[in-house]
Amino acid sequence: MLKPAPVAATLVDNYDDSEGYYRITPGEVLDNGRYQITVNLGKGMFAQVMRAKVLKPSNAEEKIGQEVAIKVIRSQESM
């Protein structure tokens, strides 16, 4: 299991890169501890997809340790 990513003390509303894509950090935990990011799978014009493991199942179909894909929509004012 990956260790949680360190939290940068200087990170203040700087979650996106200059192109509006979320800065993915392997080991980062999302959605109140529900998922842990393992790797960035790729990005396209409007979003990017990352692989994650389930830490806290939210329904009967999810299992702890199950791999899932998470799609994150790009944040760009021109869109």
C-alpha cells in the first residue's frame, strides 16, 4: 500500500497546473479518505484519468483494495 503523500506547506489554492489539469501526486488520498491515487493514466482535451485504490467502500459493489479509474475534469476559464 502506498504511503500518503506529504502535504506542502506552500500549497494554497494551487491544485491545478498552468493548463488547468489537477496536479496528481501518487499516494494522495481523495474524497475524505475513500480513494488513494496510484498513477496518472493519461489526459485529453477536457479531462485526465487516474488509477486509484479503494480505501473506504461506499457501496456493496466496491471492495477495499479494488482498483478504480477516476476522471477529473479540466479547470479552464475558456471552457
